[in-house]
Amino acid sequence: MGSCHSRLQGGRLDESASTAVTACTQSSTKSAAAVSSIVADLICAITLELPVDPVTAEDGRVYERSAIEKHVKVARRNGRQLKSPLTNEPMGESLLPAPHMRNHIEALIQSGVINDDVLSQHRKENRAKEDLLKKAHDGHVESIQTVAFYYYAGRRGFVQDYKKSLEWSKKGHVAGSTISTAFLGEAFLYGYGTKPNNSEGLMFLGLAAARGSNFAAYLLAKALTYGYFGMAVDKEEATRWIKKVVKNECAIKHLNEIGMQNAKSLWNELSSCVTADC
């Protein structure tokens, strides 16, 4: 049997088999992520294909020569500032031949690292990304908050960019997204995409917690417990907020699994403090 197959005991994985499966799954996931990252770096953002005649533009990305040259000409003809097709940031018109990238692509294809299935999956992800961005630009609230998160985490084809995450979180907040309001609070408190600003961060965090965000309630409870971000220590108030999180009393649940584990630990700590009068 292959290394990814496992033993069963009474219909359940025994401990060693479970560990092996977990390790194998993690390894496969990492390999898939690595291949996806390679493909993302090589595929032309305009044609969504591997370039036959690759050139490097001033945004540092590789493009199909004919596609990027057309992009430059259209911007020039319309009198618009040239912007990167990938990041939408301003860039110059210089294009550099990249024969080494063509050799690299050919080597990856010949070795089987890049195949039709990989390319098909990448195109599918790109279409999903474009659809999500279109919905976000059209004002769809869930799409706006999702785009903000993907820019924050660098997921689903979005290059990690805290400033863009902050911009989309602001749009989400204005559109009425409590999740976006919570993310704004975190961004201002920790300085994601902006300079840290405790007063703004705590304002947004308090708004989100009051609207039912368990993520915001947890961060607020932690700040009240330890006196973070200039807050006065108030363990009674911290206990009130953390109870809402661990007892599932918050209407909006977007705190991840690790966050929930940390919240339960904080709840236990605060409960012990109440008993010990600390």
C-alpha cells in the first residue's frame, strides 16, 4: 500500500495511522500550494495562459509579449496612465525579454510539474477571483468582506496586501458589514495596512462586538483582561464579553478554530480569577 493509506481499528483510525494520514495530507496540501504558487508566477495575467514569448514588465510580472504590448498601446491611445494588469498600480512601459522564463516553463512542463489539470485548476481559480471582484465592485456586501479577507491572508489567487485589505474593509464597513467593521478594528490596532491607531481600532472593535461579532468580542475581552491598547484592566467586563464568545451568544461567528481555543483558554483563566478573587 502507498504511504498515504492507513490502518483501521474498529472502523476508526488508530493513533499512529491518524498521525500518518494527517502528515500525508499536510504534505500533499503543501505540494499543491507550491505548484499553484509556481503557476501563478508564470501565467500571464492577461491571457491566463503560459506565455510563449514571455517578457517582464515594470511591475515585475511575466506577460505574453503581444498581450502586454496591446495593453500598453490601449492605455497610450486613450490617454490613460498605464497600470499593472495584475495589481492595478501605475507602472512604466518598459518591457524586458525573458527567455530564461520560457526555458523554465518548458522544463516544468517536461518534468510534469505543470500539466493540463494544473492549468485548468488555475484558470478556474482566476475566473472565480474575477467573479468575486466584480460582485464586490458592484456592492455585494459578502463579496466585499471576502475580498478584504483574501487580500489580508493572501488566499485564492489574491496577493497578500494589507493596504488593499484595509480599503475593502472600509468599503464593507460603510456597506453595513459587521465582519468588515471587526477587521477594521484589528487593522487599526495592529497596524495592518496603516499606522496603529488605538482609538480608531477600539472604536471599530466595540461597534463590531456590540453588533454580535465573536471575533471582535474575543479581541475586546483580551484587551480588557491584559490592559492592551491603552485600555484599563477590567476583568469583570472582559468576562462578560468572553462568555458571549464561548457560550455561542454572538450572532456573527467568524472567529476561527484556533481563536475559539484561545477564547476558551481566556474564559477558563478569567473564571479561575473570579473564584480566586485575583
